[in-house]
Amino acid sequence: MGAARIRRSLALSFAEKYASTAIQFVASMIVARLITPQAFGIFAIAFAIVGFAHVIREMGVNGYLVQRDTLAPSHIRAALFATAVVAWTLGFILIAAGPLVGALYGDDVRRAELVLSLSLFVQPISSTIFAVLQREMDFAALLRINVAGVTVNALCAVGLSFAGWSYLGLAWASVIGQTATSLVAACYRAERAHYMPSMRGAGEVFRFGSPIMLSSLLHQFSTNIANLITARFVTLDAIGLFGRAQTVTGLFSRLVMEAVQPLVLPVLSAMRRSGQDVARALQGSLDHIAAAAWPFFAFVGLCAEPIVVVLFGPRWIGAAILLRLMCIGGVFWIVQPVAQPMLIAMGRTRMVLRVQAINQVIAVAGVLLAAPHGIVAVAAAAIPISALHAAVWLIAVRRAAGLHVGRLAWTAGRNVALTVCALIGPVAVVWSLPEMAPLPRLLLAASALAAGWCVGVAATGHPIGGELRRFLRRAAWRPWRAGEATGGLGD
């Protein structure tokens, strides 16, 4: 697989995530001024409940279709059968579980959960299409499909919130957005295999996908369990504030990790098939991701108050302390999104499952101990929980691929130095201009961060600097070539 093709696919994947995130964030900023923290807390709990079903529904179909050496229509039809049966079964289970949800969390959460469960009846339409497009690394098509769905979701969320639908407006917007995504995806693949499920071969899909599904479910469990357990101890307003803090910390995941992750599995699978060293590739990936992630989380933690006020308004200021604590734990989040696909690419699905099981025990124990002490304690508990999760993943990767600990430690030290350089300017802005309005102070601090980051990259000799220079040269070269081809504007 050529480096040029990988870079092009990565650029398209980043473009899709940036466009989608920009649309979602603008919509989120508007919606935050139209609904209360309590309404958002209701939606967050319902979304966490349905989130488990969506992980089970996927059934490892993406991994199954992407990692196969050869792919025939029969494999696609079997994968469609597996995901459709599981998704529709889960949809009916969630509808039947409505009274139980109402008894645990209230009728408002029950109503939101029932609406969100409808998306399970729509998603199988696009599941195999997404997997095949990812296998083919057709990220241009994925960009168009996802941006279309996100745009519909955002417009519906804003419109329904403005109309007074509150948390139900967010739930219906999610379902309508998913329907739009599936319809647009169908336009890119007219082959019958994507719409004609078959039981034949479905057993192979279930056998491959079950460990991955359980692993993903356990990972989602750790993500959502904080909301579900904590909701039994604190108010819905507190859950809403916690959800907004998660929205901001999740920004890096949506901007970077979700852009990189669709590329990681096919690239590592291709490297494994050609006999290349996947451990070295993983170490390089962690080095590059840490160079962006650590300064990001340090900056967000430093500027938590102005970020919350600018994005969501003064009524959400209580989320700032939660955001600051969660950013400390965020520095450890870079390991799992790279380590898990690497292990899957190596065929170590059972090892992935074991790691997730261990990590979920850690997560549940931590949240159960923290939740009775309030929402701030839950946010603080994320720090040791995230650190232990990263350690377990690294131990597994070292055993599976011989990851060099000394090189990893040296890489971490370089990224710490880079983060310190990047943060000098923002610290000076925050400490010296405490009376400045939130928006200009945030913009000034962000500008200082960008300048300090560039200095840090140069000072540490970080390899991401070479990638950026290569990107900028190509960005400057293409317009020049376009002008040459057309004879220039003045001809």
C-alpha cells in the first residue's frame, strides 16, 4: 500500500471528521442555549442506554469485511444478515424494556430511549456499505455520506429544540439523521449483496465478530457506565453538566482519533499481510497522536471556564471543573484507539476481549466508589481509571508484538517537552489577563498555543514537523500547478 494513497485517505478522513464536527459543534452551541442542563441530562442517559445496543448491533461486521484476504458477495450478504438480525432483535428488546427504564430513571428518559431505539431498525441498511467503502479506502464517498447525515441531524436538532421539543427533539434528530445517512449510503452501492441478506456463512461472521463485539461492548460500557451509575446518585442537571464536559473532551476524539481510526485497521492489516513490523507502526502512530493530544488536553484544562462559557453559555459554567479533571485523564486516551485495531489486525481478537474485560472491572469499580460522593468525584476518578486502561493495553501490545518500552518512554518524554513549550504562551495569557472577556481571551490563548506548539515541534525535532512541511508544500504546489495548467488568470 503506497504512502501517497495512505496520506490521501488520511486527508479525506480528517476532512470528513472536521466537517462533521464543525457542523455538530455549531448545532450544539445553538441547542445549548435552547434547552436546559436537565433536558440534556435526560437525553444523555437515554443515549447511553441505546449506545450499548448499537455496539452489539455492529457485530464486528466492519472488522470481518475489512480484514478478509478476499471478499465475495456471499460474505457481504452473510454480514448483512448477522447485523440485521441482531439490530432488529435489540430494537424490540429496548422497546419492551421501556417500563424498566422508566422505573430506574423516570418517564422522560423512557420516552427518549424509545425514540432513539428506532434507529436500530434503520442502521443495517448502511452497515455493509460502510465496511466495503472502508476496505476500499474510498474515504471520499464516506465523507459525503457522513456529512449528509450529520447535516440533517444538526438541522433537525436546532429546529426541534427551537420549536420546544426539548430532549425529544434531540432524540428524533438522531433517528432522522441516521435515516438520511442510510439513504445516502445506498446511493453509493446498488449491488444486490448489500440488500439481500443470507444465512449462509453468517456463522463465520458471528464467530469472528463475537469477540470484537464483546470487546467493543465492554469499551462502550466504560464510556457510558459513568452516566448510568452516576444518574442513580445525582440530579439530572449534574448529568447534563457532565455530558457537556464529555462533549468538549470528546472533541479531540472526533477531530483526530475518529479520523485516524478508520484507516488504522486496513493499513495495519495490509502491513501484517505483507510481513511488515506493525509494532513500529503503532509506536510511530502514538508519537504523532500524542503530539496533538497532549497539548490539546492541557490547553482545554487550562482554559476550561472560557471554553464552557463561549461554547454553551453561562448557565453551563458548572461543567468547567468537570472538564478540567477529565482533561487530565484524557492524556491516556490515545492508546486504545491504536492498540485495539493493531491486535485485531494480528488476529488477536481474544486478547482484545481479555483486555477490555480487565479494563471494565477497573472502570466499574472506580465509578461505583466515586459516584456516591458526587459528580466531581466521578470526573476525578476518570484520571486513575484512564491511566490503568492505557497500561493494560500497552502490556497486551508488548506481549503480542514486542513493543519496545524504552523507545516508548523516550517518545513520551519528547511529547511532554513539546506540550510544555506549547503551553507557555496560554499560561501567560490566562494569568496576565484575567479580566478580559471570555472569547477574546480564548482566541488569544489559542493563538499563543499554536505558536508555542510550532516552536516545540522545531525544538524537539518531532517527526510530525516533517509531515506538516510535506503537507504545506503539496498544498502550495497544487494551486500553482492548477494556474499553470489553465494558463493563469491573466491569460
